Amino acid sequence: MGYPEDLDHWRRAARIAAEARELGVSLVVPGAERRFVAEAIEDFIRTEGAQPAFPANLSRNDEAAHYTPGPEDVAAFRAGDLVKVDVGAHLDGAIADTAETVEVGGTHRLDNLVRAARDGLAAGIAAVRPGVRVNDVSRAIASAIHARGLKPIENLTGHSIERYLLHAGKAIPNVPGFSDATLAEGEVIAIEPFATNGAGSIGNGPFGNIQRFRADPGAKDPELARLFGRFRTLPFTARWIDRPEELEALRRARRTLQTYPVFVERGGGLVAQAEHTILVGPDRAEILSAAPPE
Ligand code: CO
């Protein structure tokens, strides 16, 4: 495998994703409309010359992931909401995926939970080197979260990333005991611990306005072919589609599409997430989506 040929694309996509994440974090304030925040994040990514790799996820409270506002969403954030700003950008299929958690309104009641996810991420990243067993990364993540008296979500994982494939073959579990894989120099992976004060696992909630093509639908339906040309196998949302003919084509093609449910904590617990896209370097992880200098 080795390093991606166009490593500069991966680095640039990750820098844009990191800036978009920070923008999102700054916009998640009491009274801000969710749809406005999602669109601001996605517009920023396009302005920087990249494309969103998936719709901006703004999951709240016991929602762990996979909620993006729909076209008609007018709901606003409230003080005390725990919001996961999970952002992806890509350049020609070179993808970065990164997330941070915000307690809206700076109420600081959930700092321990937010820090548990960050600690898990830092510990996981610190364990990365070529040849490391994924299981050792997972154990480091879980230990850091347990050290704050909280639980990692056991059925959500980080993932390897390949061109146009957000979730490529390799999972990076947030608890040990699930992986026989090792990491190789040159691999790009996303590490994304979720910490909770609930049961420690998620189940499927309602549709979160995110879907993707499982495969190329072919040329038979020109509307679908156009949409596939635009999104390939990456997740997208109806907010990005203006033409009614295309929305209609998507309704007809439901079997070609994967729809994502919102992931909801099974015990009703609050969930915090932290995520970076990293490159497995010659002797340690390089954080591609690190916060940009002020
Ligand atoms: Co991810």
C-alpha cells in the first residue's frame, strides 16, 4: 500500500476540514439555526476549493452521529446542548474527517465528558506507529475514557480512509478485543472515540437526512448518473440538491442508495466525540487535521 501518491491533496483536504471544524465550533451558539451552521461549514469547504466529503454532522446530546439538518430544518441550538461538529472535506477523493464536541453556551457542566473523548483521541494517536496492533490503539482509547469514569461507545469505530472511500476496510475500535489488524506506514486513518455516561453502545434512530450510492447506478437514468458523477460513493444530503427531477430520481432509486439512521445512545446517555484524520508516519502519527495556528 504505502503512502497515497497525492499526499499533498490529503494534507490540503485535512487543513480545510480542520478550519471548517473550527468555524463550526465557533458558530454553535444558543439560538443559532442548525441548518445555517451546517451550510456555513459546507460553504466554507467549497470556498477553499474542496468539497464536503459528507454533510456536516451536527448530532446533539444522546445522538452520537449521522444527523445533518434537512432542507426544512429550522431548529436552533440551546444552551446546554452537547453538539458533535463532525466535518469532512475532500479534494479529488482525498478525504479528511474530523470532529470536536461543543457544550453550547459555555455552561461547562459536561467538561469531563468532552475531555474524556479528547483524552481517548490523544491516547489513541500516541499509540500509533507502523506495525502497531490496532488492538493496542483501541486499548489506549478505552483506558483514557475509563480513567474519567466514563464509557467508550463500543459499537462505533474509527476507520481507514481511501480515495472516495470514507470507511475503507479497516476499523479502529474504541474498545479492545475486536481487531486483529495492524497499521502500516503510509496509511490514512480516522480515529474517533465517543465517550458517554450512558450504556456504552448505540442503536439506530430515525433517518438523519444522509444517504449515499452503494455502487454506480449506470447510465440508464440520466438524473441518477449526474448525481453519481457528483457524489460518487460519498454521503450526501437533500439540502445539496436543488432540482426536483433529481430528488424524484433519488426516490425512484431507493434500492441503489444506503440511507443512514441517526445513531442514538442506547441508555439515553450524553455522547461526546473527538476525531482526527492521521497519517501513519515513519515512527509516529502525523495529525493531518490538527487545529490551524491562530
Ligand atoms: Co469518521
